[in-house]
Amino acid sequence: IMVVPRDMDVHHFTPIQHPADDKTSGTITTHFDYHSISSRLVKLDILGHDDPTVIRMLEDLTDIDAKIISLDDAETMSLFSSTSALGLTPKELGSTVGTFGIPEFGTKFVRQMLEDTTPKTFSELVRISGFSHGTDVWLNNAQDLIKAGTAKLSEAISARDDIMMYLIHKGVESQLAFKVMESVRKGKGIKPDDVQKLREKDVPDWYIGSCQKIKYMFPKAHAVAYVMMAFRIAYCKVHHPLAFYASYFSVRGTEFDADLVLQGQTALRSRLAEYEAKGNTITAKEKSMQAIIEVALEMYLRGFTFERVDLYKSHATNFLIVDNGLLPPLSSLQGLGVNAAHNIALCRQGNVFSSLEDLKTRGRLSKTVIDILKGHGCIADLPESDQM
């Protein structure tokens, strides 16, 4: 969002238009690109983030204040280098680390980084977060340096702050250290004159070469904030597993398929094999579904269960903890939208449904939704109508 002073008009800075010249769009944007006006207007990045929502749900489910969770809990830390805290072997889980469902550390790309680096401290997790959010910071750069033994995990460049602090430590004048950091993090590399100045302070060639490859770098404070949230969520995965799975599926499980998941481990492994065979042709929806299935399979492996969706007991959109497992929400049935789920939850209060016709009328549901509920076994005991 570009902020225009109250006493000025946006046209003083840029022409405006509808995106792609679509006059029916309700959005208006600038005609010039951001860089053309970045020095004249303040930009605000207002981003949504799931992590605070997940943490709030975990607090509600566990009565724990997330801010007091220890960031050096040994069992939690072990998730980032082994599966032992989950009570599973790597063969059972299909991974040598236990970070499925952990924000920032659950993707295949970052799990591979964890396997390559086996982090044992919070600070190392921060470095890995920096690697994963940068461009040309890890691949063909830090990864190769660490594998070759040229640099340790603690020495490789991961966040923009690393450069300035390292150069100052080597005796480089602070203003030059800052200048180099800013140039590198913007993808402009180091100027030849500055390269010579760094070499005079014994900055190694591998370090200078690493800087020259970087296109974008994360600020360390941003990485720390992400890792703090991730670690608190990981703590609950170890010590309050059902609360973790309930919050994960409720907030991030938009592609959850209750019909598939209730078929059990064999069906989930079969679907994962299908996705794996697709390779790079896998769609975005399938990739999202793959992550959900991995977490659901892990939950089964840890000895927990999923209940069948219940017409009266299931929440509209949230997973509920019941006995030794989770009760999926109405919206977890593929094809049953959030609006229909809320309609059912609202109209079921006070009176049971006397028939499918009653359910359809009171819930303002389509025949498709009724068929979805029927197919899952939610309404097998209801007659078609109230007529005798």
C-alpha cells in the first residue's frame, strides 16, 4: 500500500488504472511500477499470516501462554534433526526430521536443508530460516560451501545482518561494512574497489564470492520472529499433539478431505505415491493436499484417530479434540462449502432434523450437499421426508 499525504492527490504522483484495464474490477492500482515512485511515497506492506492464528488456537486448547514456552526445550529442538520425539523411526515417517506441519520448516525444500545441516540450537534454526527465504543464498552457494567444508553452518551468510557484523569483526570500517551489506542484499554484489578493500582486511575469497552470488537476503530479526513462532508451535507438536493437529488442520487444512483421510494409512500412502510420481507436474492444489496428507498420516502413526464427520457434533470449520483423536468439521467434506457448514451449524441448534427434506429446507442446502452428507454416512438414519 502506498500512502498518499492527506493534503495531496494521488495524481500528483502517478496515473491510476484498474488492473489489466478491467473496468469491472473494484480495485484501483498505480499505472507506474513501484520502483518508479518508491522514493516519493511511503510503502506499507500489510501481510496476513497464519502463525499467530495457530498460536492463539493452541493457547485456547492447552491453556498455555505461548510467550513462556522455552525456546531451548530439548525434545522440541530434536524435531529439527530427528524423529525420536514423535516416537517414530525415519522409515515409518518417511523423513529423517519431524517437522511436518511446522511453519517455515515443513516443506520438502527446507526439510532437505535440515537434513543437510542437522541444527542443534535456536540460532542455527534462525540461520536456516535466512537461507530458505533468500534468493541464491542457499542453493549453489551456502549449501555447497558447507558440504565442501569450506565454511561451517555458523559461518555461511544467511541473513543480511551477517555481512555487516562479519565485516566489522574483520576490521572493516563500519560505514563500508553497511554499504557492502546493502549492496549485496539488493542483489548488486560488491564493487571491485570495495572487493580490494575487503581483501586488505583478510576477508576470504569464498566469502566475497558468496556475496557476489546473492540476489536477495532476509533481515535476521524477521527470521528470528518466524522461528520463535515455529518453535512454539513445534513445542505443542511434541507435548500437546492433539492440540497441534487440531490447530494445523483448522487453520491450514483448507484442502482436507475427510472421506479420503478416514480411509486410513494405506489410502493415504497410496495417494502420496501418486503425488510423488507426478514430479514437477503436480498442481498447486495437489501440493497443498500432499502436505495435509503427510501430517494426517503422521497423526495416525502416532496412535491417534479421526472420527467420522457428525451432523450434530462437528464444528462448522474447526477440528475438535475428542477422546484419542479429532472430529473433523462439516467443511472438511469436499464440496461442502463454508457457508453450507455454517448454515447447518446454525439451524441444528435446538431441534434435531426430522428428515432429509427438513435438513435441506432449514439449512438452505442444495441436493449436492445432501448427497455429500449422505455419502459420508452423516445422515443415514434420516428418512427422505416427513410424510408417513
